[in-house]
Amino acid sequence: MNPLTVPVVDASHASPHFEAIGGEPAVTRLVDAFYRQMDTRPDARIIRAMHGPDLAPVKTVLVRYLCEWLGGPKRYSEERGHPRLRMRHAAFPIGTAERDAWLACMRAALDETGTDAALRDKLMLAFFKIADWMRNNGS
Ligand code: HEM
């Protein structure tokens, strides 16, 4: 099944991951840390260059996407429709190096924001599945 359409939790029930991570303020801190990592890590240069100079707009979108994915408010799909993330990333050449750079930024952001280790590991596994599925150039 498409990993993007499967929320980490069943959003029709309580949202333990969204609440466990600390709700929207914590997701916003995580996304800020993620793009700060992307902006500064030498191993993320290739993926940073795929983004525009101003990261503020994509930060807002990623916060909304992750809130929804974690079982919180569904603002992403209300505003942008079905995620279709593979299609939305089709313009960017993504291979294993790009996948691993994205994951390294996210792992560092989860550590920097003090996310509980068990939750961090669970999220990293889920992010790996999505990022790996996003590969589109055979490398
Ligand atoms: C695998 C390596 C990845 C690369 C190289 C990458 C790169 C990008 C780029 C260049 C953009 C466009 C930014 C802009 O509009 O300026 C983008 C958008 C986005 N990315 Fe990624 N990404 C990756 C993985 C992921 C993963 C794993 C997720 C989710 C967990 C994700 C979620 C998003 C979202 C939600 C957007 C905004 C989509 C929209 O316009 O609605 N990305 N990404």
C-alpha cells in the first residue's frame, strides 16, 4: 500500500503520536530544525540546492503535512488535496544519496528537539519507507 496514504496512526481515533510529540508547536520546532540542518550540513548540499532560496513557504507546508500524517489536524489535504508526494517530487532527481541526506537532516532534527527515543526510532523507520519509495532515478 502507498505509505503516504497510511497515517502513522489511525486518525479516526485518538492521535497518540501527534500528542506524544507535543502537537503543532513541537512539529514546528522539528521542521525548523530540519531545514536548519538542510541549510548547513555539507552532506545535504545537493538537496538544499533543489529548494528555493527562501525556505519559509515549504516549512509551512511540511508542518501541515507532518501534523496530518501524525494524526493531527488535516490542514495539508484541505489546502493542497491528496499528498501525491511521489508525483510532487518527480521534478527532483532522488537516489539513495538524496534519500540519505533527507533522513540525516530529519534524524538530527529529531535529536536536536529532544524527541523521545522510542518515538524517534518509530518515526525514522516510517520516514525511511517514504523517502525510499520517493527514489526516482535508479541511483
Ligand atoms: C527523499 C528525499 C527528498 C528530497 C530530495 C525532497 C525534496 C523536496 C523538494 C525540493 C521540495 C520542493 C520544495 C519547494 O517547493 O521549494 C519538497 C517538497 C515537499 N516534501 Fe520533500 N523531499 C524528500 C523527501 C521527503 C519526505 C520523506 C517527505 C515526507 C515525509 C517529504 C515531504 C515534502 C512535502 C510535504 C513537500 C511539499 C509538497 C507540496 O508542495 O504540497 N519530502 N521536497
